[in-house]
Amino acid sequence: MNSTVPTNGRVLSGMRPTGQLHLGHYHGVLKNWLRLQHEYDCFFFVADWHALTTHYEDSRDIVAHTWDMVIDWLAAGVNPGAAKLFIQSRVPEHAELHLLLSMITPLGWLERVPTYKDQQEQLKERDLATYGFLGYPLLQSADILIYRATGVPVGEDQVAHVELTREVARRFNHLYGREPGFEEKAEQAIRKMGKKNARLYNELRRKYQEKGDHEALAVARALLEDQQNLSLGDRERLFGYLEGSGRIILPEPQALLTPASKMPGLDGQKMSKSYGNTISLREEPDSVAQKLRTMPTDPARVRRSDPGDPDKCPVWQLHQVYSDEARQAWVREGCTSAGIGCLDCKQPIIEAVQAELKPIRERAREYVDNPALVRTIIEEGCEEARDVARETLQEVRAVMGLSYK
Ligand code: TRP
Ligand code: SF4
């Protein structure tokens, strides 16, 4: 194992292939990924099958959108040396796990996922009464469980999907984690840790089971993580044995809630391609300046001599993203007293956005000019992802009684 891989656990996140990304994605998702990639063993992937669940009628651009998006990940600083970057459909193991999980997932669990009814209402022009659309949260569960991810960074709207994933994992472990002779196998595995660790494990297990000591549980888990001479199977047995259940084959992931992005669009609404209010990560400097200069301000501030109210102005929202307290005070004072004009007020924002985008734009150009490099990065990411996915699947097949050896 690579010694630079952090031991805090594994993080998985996916993004639908939407093409070139904008500042909303950068402040809302990518900056979070940049932080996570140094703290966790990260798997980031393009959810191209997920795009099909809603856009099966217009799927021609998925490939082009995928490459554009991957280039923007890289340009923003996602580091293929630290995180595995790959494409969902290139790791077909996701589909097999999805199928297998579908056998044990009650229909009601999927019908109750809030996005099911919400999205059908929001996307009325599409026919979403499909099998694939109903099942897409379970596909997401397969995405997560196949890597045995411990954390999934999601926005508020996706928390229900992680919750479903936990329920599916629990059901799976309950159904298939009860192997014959489990206790004996667990006791044997304990002995493999050596006398000292075995005693410690037993003591911590007793503290948890008899006194409900959660700290002891956490320490015992960390102890198991550190054991080099346990097989994957034994380690899972001992995780399960700790809690008194059977083996934990698919661990339950935690949702890592990402705070909603404060990045507004050029009109003050949420920045989104469908509102036409974006600044893309590869936007040319002239266009950046032009878009910000013509951005609407407090509508009551018609003349330069009229005082304004920052709370009614989308530019103020940008100052909350880009300006420190001193500059925010300068804006409030200057705006409400008509001491500064709106162009004066926008100037530091223009400079901040230009400074932020310059290195991203330059890196993006390098990747655009070298498509073979991008292909190689993804190819390697897919291979690494498949190695992990295959291992999980082998075990899933075995416990489900589908191991033909
Ligand atoms: N469903 C997510 C979205 O629409 C994308 C996604 C697919 C995902 N699989 C995932 C996110 C697994 C996190 C983990 O945005
Ligand atoms: Fe908006 Fe700044 Fe103009 Fe005030 S001075 S209305 S905050 S752009």
C-alpha cells in the first residue's frame, strides 16, 4: 500500500458530466475536494450513468462533457497523485453490485426517497417514470458501497441517498453476514493479532457490549485498522464481532455534509447554467471583467449620488465571498453614503476573480492541449478503482452464494 495514503478513511464523490464547470462548482464542491484529497483516500468519479437516468433522450454530449469536466477538476487542483479519478461506466462492477443490491431493496425504500417525486415534478417535460430513474439512488448506493467508503461529501439534497445506502448496507450485512461458525472464526482471527492486541480487543469489546462504551468501540476499530496481518475477511469479522452482529461486508458510510455554497450568480440567484448567470472556470479575462461590470446592482441606486443598500445588491454577495471585513466595511459605508460608485465597488471583485481564475485557466489550457495526458490520468484512475471494486464484488458474490470456483 502507498504510504502517502491517509488513514482517516475513504471518501467517495461523484459528479454528473455537465461539461465545463463554473465558479459555483468551484466554491461549492471543488474547494471541498481539494481539502479532502489530503485528508482521506479519495475516489472522485464522473457519474455518466447517472446522467442517463434523466437525460437518456439526449445523451450525445456525455463524452465531451466528461472530458471538459475532468479537465476542470484537474485545472482547479484536483491531484491525480492524491485522488483516484475515474468514469463510472468504465468500472462496470458498479452495475453488477447495483443489480445484486436491487434484489434485497424493497420498492418502498426507493419510492420514499424525496428526490424521486421532487425531480419528477421539476422535470415535467421528461418522462421519468422509468425503472432506471426509480433505481438511481440505489445505483448511488452501489457507487459508494463498492469502495467501502467511510465518508461521502454531499449537499443537503443528497443526504437521503446516503441514508438509503446505510439501510441497504445494514440489510445486506444482516442477510449475508451470518456465516456458519462465525464465532469460532472470529475467535481464531482474534488470536492472529498476537497476545497483547488480542487481550486489548477482548477488553474493548467487553466494555462496549456490557457498558455501551462508544469510545472503546472507536479504539477497537482503530486497533483493527492497524493490524497488518489480518486478512480482509478476518478484519471484517472482527468489526462485526465487536458490535455483536455478524460480519460487516459492506460498511455503512457517513454523510459529510458540505455547507451550501454562498457563491451567487451574476443576477444574485444561485449560479447555474440553466439561469445563464455563470462565470466559467475558463472564462477569458475580458469576458470576466465585462460580465462583472454589467452585473445588476441595487435597483434603487439609479444615479451615482443615490445611496444604496448592499442587502439588495448581488455584488454585496460577492464581497461576502471575496472580501475581508475591512473591505466589507468600506463597501457598506461607501454604498449607504453614496461615497463610492458601483464600478468602484466592483473593481476589487473583478481583481479577485481574475486572480482566482488565472492559474486555473492556464492549467486548463495545458490539459486541453494535451488530451492524451487526460486520458492516461483517467485510465490509471479506472484501473485503481477497478482493483478495489473487484475485490468487494468477489466477496459480495461469495456471501450471496454465487462463487463458482
Ligand atoms: N447523485 C449525485 C448527483 O446527482 C452524483 C453521484 C452519483 C454521487 N453517485 C454518487 C455523489 C456517489 C456522491 C456519491 O449529484
Ligand atoms: Fe451594490 Fe456596491 Fe453599488 Fe452598493 S455600491 S449598490 S453594494 S455595487
